[in-house]
Amino acid sequence: MNRLNEWLYPFVGAFFDKHLYQEAVHVWRAVPFPIIIIAVIIGNLPGMLVTQNLIQALRDEAYLIIDQLPPLKLANGELSTTITQPKPLYNSSHKQIGVFNPKPTNPSLDEHLLFAINPKELVFATPQLLNPQIHEISHTSYPSHYNGDVTASILKHQVDLGYVLTKLILPLFVLCLMFFVFILEGVLVAIIGLGLSHFQNKDLSIKPLFRIAIIALLPTQVISCVFAFAGIEFNYQPYVLFISSLFFLYFGIHASQSDKKN
């Protein structure tokens, strides 16, 4: 519990506790790795929750569309269906979002396509699900030795596989990316701290300044998270938060030198 308190307290103490900044300069040999991880999670938690909800909504829409598909049959690796004319497909708002084309087609040339049968594969396009300018094409092929019905449960199983992988991999990828962004931001703040330290006639090197910079960035992570959950958004918000981190940087530099004088 004491170690957990050591990791969590900086997110509160960074707002006001000069002793925290003094400890970062004179006691810490490096920034505790868990503090950076927690900071990245806090700063990106609202966005990750929105993304997870979007992925869930897309899976639900995919289920709804799959239930509208006509019967599909696979024989010797080739797909066929019982209908001969294109079938409109609708989303949960009862708005037509595409068509199912039972005949071979070039999906890159058909902006209204959602599903189509080509020999040996089911073609899926996303013309207007997310962005009208995005026309992503994917193909689901089947073994040539398989014969039988391609049921809705089979298609939903394939959707679920992509859904689970996306739910697991995407947050990890985002956290890893934002981890490096946070480190780079800390380096930038530390470089600015060199100028502030020189302006105050201090003698702090880049290493303790980097530790101060990481602590100075913690309040901005907390504030951005609170703003996101509260629905607060304004122009130039990232720049305002970054400038606020410079205030905490100045506070940390001044606090560390006050301790040295004492």
C-alpha cells in the first residue's frame, strides 16, 4: 500500500507540494516507471473509453447487417446465393447504408457497395460507415475443400474474432504510442526548464529537470481527464494545458532551489 501511495500521491501533490519536486530532484535517481504509466492511462482514459464504445457499436451494426444477408452457400470454395438482384442493407436507424450485390463486382468502383460475392470470397466494403471518403475493402475467403452453408453465426464468429483482437490490441497500441509521446513532451518541457533555470541563475542539469518536468506534466493529465469526463472543451485547449505545465515546471524549479538554500 505504501508503494501504491508513492505512485498515486504525485498526481495530487504535483499541484501544490514543493517537497515532491524537491524529492524528485534530490532523492529520485529516475522517474518511477509506474508513475509514467498511470499518467498515460489517466490522460488517455476518456478517449479509450469512447473508442471501446465505438468498437462495440460497430460490432452491433455488423450483427444487424449480417442478419439481413440472404442465404449463402459454399460449394468447392465458390460462394453463391439464392437472390439475383442487389439487396438494400440498413443500419439500426433504418437508413440504407449500402447494398448486397449477388454478382461479381469491382468493389473499388461501386461506392454504394457494402457486401458482394466474388468467386471464392465474400467482399466487404465500408463506404459510409465511418467516413464518406473512406472506401476500405476487405475479403473473407474460405477453404476450397469446404462445402456447406455460410450461416450468420459463421459470419458473426469472424466479426467477433476481429472485435476481440481490436478491443485488446488497440488500447495497448495507443498506450505504447502515447507513452513515447509523454516522454517526448517531458523532454521538451525539461529543455524549456534549462532556460528557466538559467534565467533564475540556477544550476540544474537536464536529468533533474526531466524529473521535474514529468511531475509538472501530471496535473495536465489529471485536468484533461476531468475536462473530458465533464464535457468541457474550448479552443486551444492542448496549448493551454501545455502552458499550465510550464507554470508547474517553474514552481518545481523554484521549490527545488529553495530546498537547496535551506
